[in-house]
Amino acid sequence: MGHVVGAFPDQIARRFMRARKTAVLPLLESLAALGQAEKVEEDRFAA
């Protein structure tokens, strides 16, 4: 497999209206727990 490039919660939050890092981070952690996202570094996620 190739190199996985992830995004930080603040980068993801910018893609949604009125989203903040503090609201997006718990959602990303839940997605990672369900196997729908991957935590590639501390506070950095990839899908």
C-alpha cells in the first residue's frame, strides 16, 4: 500500500459550515473506533 495522508480535525472542520475542531475531534475518534477512519498520528486522521 501507498503512504497514507491524513488530515487534522481543524482541516476537516473547515469543510463544514460552523464546525469547530472541538466538535469534529470526538466524531473522528468514534469513526476510528468503528473502523471507518484511521488515526495515523496524534490528532490526525485518514479515511
